Amino acid sequence: QKSRCEWFTFRDRNNRFYHLTTIKHHKHNKIKLLEAKNGDVIMDEELFCDMPCTYFVNLYRGEGG
């Protein structure tokens, strides 16, 4: 029974550790800004979606890239 109590204690610590590690990785792995070809820095999340789409559309049309 003592080993079972220890297991519960260590299990909770491991869950907390891995959860915090995942949160830290998720925050670090976020794109916060994009730089356009002309040098403009885009920080608006709505424009984040348009910029890559526009880039690849122009790339496959042969308009540069």
C-alpha cells in the first residue's frame, strides 16, 4: 500500500511536468509575425492566412517566388 501511495505522488508530478513542458513548447512554437517581400512586418493574425496563400498562388502561376 505504501508503494501505491508513492506511485500516485510521482505520477502526479510527472503529469504536471509533461503538461507544463507541452505548454511551454506550444507557446515557443507560435508564429508571431511574418515579413513580406517588400520588408513590411505583418503582425495581424488575419493577414497571416492571406500571406502564405498569396505567396503560393503567385509561385505556381509563375509570377515569382
